[in-house]
Amino acid sequence: MYTLTDQILMGIWETVYMTLGATFFGYVLGMPLGFVLTLCHKKGLRPHPVVYRIVDIITNIGRSLPFVILMVLVIPVTVFIMGKSYGSTAAIVPLVLSAAPFIARLVESSLNEVDRGVIEAAQSMGASLWQIMYRVMLVESRTSLITGATIALSTILGYSAMAGAIGGGGLGAIAIQYGYQRYDVKIMWICVILLIVLVQIFQVAGMYIARKLDRRIV
């Protein structure tokens, strides 16, 4: 029989698991979308209005859907991929689908901060598009990308708490089951404080890494 302490510890683990897993797969989907938005823009390296418009609409629609509604909408997709619609692993599916458009915009913003002169210098030396993307744009924007990843982690962690509303597990589920449904304010506050602590840990770690990689800091 699990004690409440055991369940809270498990809730912390499930929250971190959902957050890191959804962030990883969110970047697997969102990073390419961010590159497409940057490259296909009218001022990009490969302007393509049609492709840009399609991806732009997809990302805007994805960002405009409230997460709680999205979780319900994609239940059939979650069941198809995971075999069930509940649990921390199943919750990663809607988390990824919600995070990917947001991450795409963060990546697009970071890549657009790269000095145009650096890109033009690489082009003048005969660098290919792939070389410019991975050896110039990614390297030059790495500090901004890590800062964006820190923001994404904090946002996804908040979404993971909402996933508890439909059996997603984690601290959100504990807060709802014990804090809200059983009117235990103490449990509610414990979960809230733990979520705040986790956000702070992610932010401090992310900003530390960003400062270490920022070549402008001497």
C-alpha cells in the first residue's frame, strides 16, 4: 500500500518524465518546423511563400488550441500510438502535439536572431544550405535556443499538471484527486510548491547552460 509520501514522490518522477519526454519529442517535431519557417520566409535563404504559409497556419492553429481541449481531441490518436489514453506515458502524446508548434516559433525566433552578415560570409565561402543550417545558424543561435528550451520546459511542465485532469498522472493528478476532489488544501499547496520548485530548477539549469555557451560573456 503506497503512502501519500510515496505517491507524491512518484508524482514528482512522473511530472519530470512527462516534461522531459514531451520536450524532447516536441523538439524532434518543432525544430524542423522552425527551420522551415525561417528558410521559407520571404527574407529567408529559400523563400517559398506557399510552404511558409502552410506551416505558418499549422503552427498558429496548434498554438491556439487550449491544451485541455487538445487532450480530449487527440484521445483516439493517443490510444492508437500508446494503446491507452491514461497514464504519464500516454499524456506525452498530447503534450508533444501541443508543444511542437510553440517550440517551432521559439526556434524560428532564435534562428532569425543570427547576424545576416555571418550567413552571407558563409555563402561567399561556398557553404551549402545544410552547412549553413547546422554549422552557422545552429551554432550562432545556440544561446537563444537553450533559453527557448528553458521556456519550453517550464511551459510543458505546466501543461503536464493539466494532464492530471484526464488521468495523465504526475503532481497535477495528485492535486486534483487529493487536493480538489477530497478538499485537502494542504495537499493542493504541496503540489503547487513542488511544481514551482521544479520550474525554478529547470530555469536555473537552463540559464546556467545558456550563460556558459554565450561567447559574448567574458
